[in-house]
Amino acid sequence: MLPRIKDLVEVLYNEIPAGVGSKGKIRLGPDEERRLLTKGARWAVENGFGEEADIERIESGGMIEGADPSLISAKAYERGRAQQGTLGSGNHFLEIQYVDEIYDEGAANSLGLFEGQMTVMIHTGSRGFGHQVCTDFLEVMERAASKYRIELYDRELACAPFNSPEAQDYLGAMRCAANYAWANRQCIMHWTREALMKTLHSSPGALGLSLIYDVAHNIAKVEDHVVGGIRKKLVVHRKGATRAFPPGHPELPVIYRHTGQPVLIPGDMGRASFVLLGTEKAMQETFGSTCHGAGRVMSRHQAIRKAKGRSIWREMQDKGIIVRSAGRGTLAEEMSEAYKDISDVVDVVHKAGISKKVARLRPLGVVKG
């Protein structure tokens, strides 16, 4: 198995651009970039990157309404033009995994998961485009906070009243970034499918390659929630958190309406990731949200110091995990010790009832930026 995983990791590393400032295979002209920002994953599918069946398995159908490309700065456009279809750096990854434990047989069957099955998990977002949108609007929001006499305890809590021009402009631009991210993951998934088919000399049907779910973990959305017994429209900003809607929620695709929303919680590259389902308790207690990952226990600088003199890739290989990284320091920054144990974190949200465990996925091969 290990030689075959090595081959797969090598092909994926060569096919999926990764690393700081990486540039993708897609070159977008101004008009095409604007179309992508309004259509999200739908743009990708329409341009041959994936299948129509993928769309119903993406949060918001892979496209959030209300994106306004006219609000995007020239610098954000410039950064986004060459980065569509790229993995990026830091904690972003593409992992070949296998299902090593099932906690809920019925739920796993509904999601198409079974013990011993190989899976691929992709974790990335809107790249430099989204970062620039955030940077641009942080300045706008700082001025707005002063204008509307909002006292800030931290610069990064800069905000504006929902109905203000500043807030509405931010939402229009942020939705462009969300659509960029959904398109980005869709393109990467398409190339991952092609790489697997090429390396394993098989068809998508024979390999059983189908999307389980694509969910955001840094997004602001207008949603209906019950507060103090009264149903209200709220802006829910999930930063480092992920949606966990329950069975029957009208925003879920029909295929998952009876199970609840699939929840993907990635761990560090040496331990595990988890698939869970959203619950009604999450709606009551956390505005339909759960955690997104394990969370760091070391800063990146601390991790690099801790890894000095060690060969992290060899330590990983000794555990049976093949890893390829574009950046020399990335493996040190992202080593397992830099993070909390994901199993402990997932047990907390499971026992709290805000999402329920379905399956654990162990890494076999990792591509990092």
C-alpha cells in the first residue's frame, strides 16, 4: 500500500499548486473573474471542473446570493486572478485518508462511508483574494466604528450596524470571497479526481469518487434563529467554526434533509479527522454551529523552535504517513504537537450534543503548502 500512496501523493503534489503565493492553472480575465465571484462552484462546474451532482452537496449550493464584484479592490482582483485552483500554505492541506472507525452505522451508510474506505479531504479557502478583501474592509470597519461611536476592545472586532452602507458593502464583498472559495475547492477536487483516475488507471464510477460535503469555516451569513422564544433574523459569523444544521432544516439539500448536515472537522496531519452530523441542540445552543478543528497549542514560531534538528517528514513516514510540502518550514509549523488532540476536541462537541460523531478518518498521504 505504501508505494501506491507515495505515487498518489507525488501526482497530487504535482497536479495541485500549493505553497505561499502559488499560481494555478486557471488564468482569469476581468469579466471571467467577476462571473466566478457571483457564481462560485457553479462557475467551476459550467467550465468543466466537476459534475452537476456536486452542487447539491455544497453549502448554499456552492453560491451565495448578493455577491457584488463592483465592491472588490483592484489589489484583491490582482491577487485572485492567478490563485484560483490553488491549495495555499499554512494549515491548508489535501489528505488521502481511510475510514478507520465508524460510530454510527446508519448515518455512515447515508453518507456513503464504510470502514476501510479511502477518502480525500481538501482544506483551503479564498486564498490571497479573501485575505485582501478582509484587509480592505478592516480599514472601512475601523472608520465605521468611530463614525457610529462603537467602542472597540480589540481592533479586529471592528464592526458597523447591519443596515449601514459599510456593513452592506462588506457583506457584498465577503460573499464574493465565499464564492471564490467554493470555486477553488471545486477545481481542486476535479483535479484530484483526475489524478486518482490517472494513477490508479480507473474510472470515477469504479473508484466510487463522489463528494460528501463542502462547508465553509469563515463566513458571515444571514440566518433565522430562535432567541428568547422569538424567531429572528441574525448575522451569524462563523470564524474558525463550521455550520451544524439539524435534520429537517430547510437549507439542507434533500439528500441530507433526514440525516442532518455533514460536519467535517480536520485534525492535524499526524492524527485524524472526523465526520459528524449537525443536531437540533446546536440550533438551540450555538446558532447551528460547531468547532472547525483542534486549535493550536503552540504558535508557529514555537513549533519551528520545537522541531529544530528533527526530520518531521521522516517521523511521519515512520507512522505510515507520506507527506509532501512546498514550504520548508510548513511541516514544522504544522506538526501534531502544535495542535490539541482532535479526538479530545471532537469528544467534547459530541458529548455536548452540538454535533454527533459518524466516522474517524486516519491520514495516509498529505500534501501541504
